[in-house]
Amino acid sequence: MTENRLAATLLCFPIVFLAACGSQGSPAVARAVEEGERFFANLRQLTFGGQNAEAYFSPDGTRLIFQRTGTESECDQQYVIGIDGTGLRRVSNGLGRTTCGYFYEGGSRVLYSSTAHASESCPPPPDYSLGYVWALYDFDIYTSMTDGSDLTRLTETDGYTAEATLSPDGGTIVFTSVMNGDLDIYTMKVDGTNLKQLTSTVGYDGGPFFSPDGSMIVYRSWHPTSPDEVADYRRLLAQGLIRPSQMEVWVMNADGSDQRQVTSLGHANFAPFFHPDGRRIIFSSNHETGERDFNLYLIGVDGTGLTQVTHHADFDGFPMFSSDGTKLVFASNRYGSVPGETNIFIADWVEP
């Protein structure tokens, strides 16, 4: 699911098609790294203004797909941009809300989740009188060409189905869905067939990504244990909501076997992604304070070697390595023109 980038969700008006976008992006702007960010060199800012997050590389590492709101649209839509900051264009149709874009079919197509089948309007924000909650909108998974044409709906489920990413061989989609009454991880072939449920523990399992060799899946989880926690979880789930304040990083084999917890840090640990060496995981966490100051961390698949990567005082999240391990893309509040603005950054990755 989206993390909603810790920002309030706005109402949306529909936009007819990607040609209405108009913006072509600007060349990347070089930025200084924070003190202690020894893994980064040549940091560049790729987006400017609005809320931008969940940027993921194309297979050849030359483009990114990400979600954006607050500029041309008041509701998250999917965009593609070059890693130099140019070539920005919208690939979703401007209807409803979208989330979790990813390249597939060698980069000739993209997949993402959308609520457009339920309504062309932007769905309302969650009820924050219940505390900090995420809305589980009526998403289904769609695919299109990178110019937005040939839009095809891959799933037709009742309720939330999103967070789709692809196996390294391009043959399997892994995603999160409430189709069986709980938030679990599933796989299916790229044409929507051969559906398999991988997790079944009560609670939220989501944000899955395959390891570089396709043998494992990393994901985030929160499994309520006490009767009161389980009751609160089920009550919110029935309202299409989830409270994301407690999550840990987990891994499992690609067939769902050997599910095991990697972190035990407390608070919110999310957006995990494998390092290209397959032995480490990068993720975002606020475990040191429990507040908004999320940073990126590395940890071994066995739970050892926790290492802080970023040192920004506000939000850093949604990290992804290029397949060759030379670059890292992430979203951050650093250098925002207004408080809370989230933009996409890319850096050369340096192993100290």
C-alpha cells in the first residue's frame, strides 16, 4: 500500500488523459548529502513541488515510475521520469487514485493499482479522528504501455488489492490483497492466472519485493497478538482502515515457506528492498524516536549488522537500488520548498 507519505490526502478532480499533463520535468539538481551519509555520492533531486513518492527503476535503470499528487492532479497518479530528471510524463489516466507503480515486460509496460473502476473521482481521505490510519481503498491492479495506452485490468477483487511488484524473471507478480478477509500477500502470473496465497497470519502483510535471484520475498508485517489488538485491527479493517504505527521487516521463500522476522526494532519499519547482493535489506524506520523522523537503514537478512544510511531530520523512505547496485533512489522531505513536501532523490551508491 502507499504510506500516504505521512501527509494528508486531498480531494481530486479527474483529468482526461496524459496529454493534459504538460510538464516535461527539469534537469536534476545536485544536492549536498547530510553529514554521515557515507553511502551516498552525487546526490540529485529529480522532482520539485507536490508530493512525490514510491519511485522504482526500469529494468535498464534509465527511468523511474512514481506517484505524484498536488501538481496537475489532487489525487495520486503515476508518472515516468528519466533518472536525469527529464522526460516527465503521466502514464495513468488521471481518474480515481493510483498507487504502487512498477515496470514490467522488460520496461515496455507498467503496472499499478487504481480505484478508477469504482469511481472517476478521488476517494475521500480516511477518518483521522480515529488516529493515524491508512485507508484501504478499492484498488485493483492494472497494466498499460508506458504511454498510457492499452490499459488492462488484471484483477477484479472486492476491496483492497495493491502493492504489486515483479519477480526478476518477469513472470510473477507479488501483491497484497484483502480478497480473503485479511491483508495477505499473494502471487500470480503476469496474466492474472495461477493465484497463490502466501501469508495467512492475522494482521497486515504487505509491501513485498523479490530478492535479486527471485528465491525470497521481503515484506513488512504487523501481527496483533493480544485480544484487544486483534479486535481493534478487525474493527478498523471492516471500515477499510489500518493503523500502521507498528511494523517489522520479514522475509520468506518465494513459495511462502520459512516466514521469519528480520527486525525487532519497534515502531514503524517499512518499505524494505533487497540490496543487489541478496544478503542485505534496506528499509525505512522511525524506531529511534517513534516520530516523523524516518531514516534509511541496512540490515542483514539474518537480522544482524543494522547500519544507518541517511541522517536527515525529517522523512526518508521508499528506497530502491538499481539492478547493478550503482544507484539508490528514495523519497525525502529534504530541500522541500514547504514543510512536508516530498520529492524524489537519486544518489550514486558507495560501499564504504
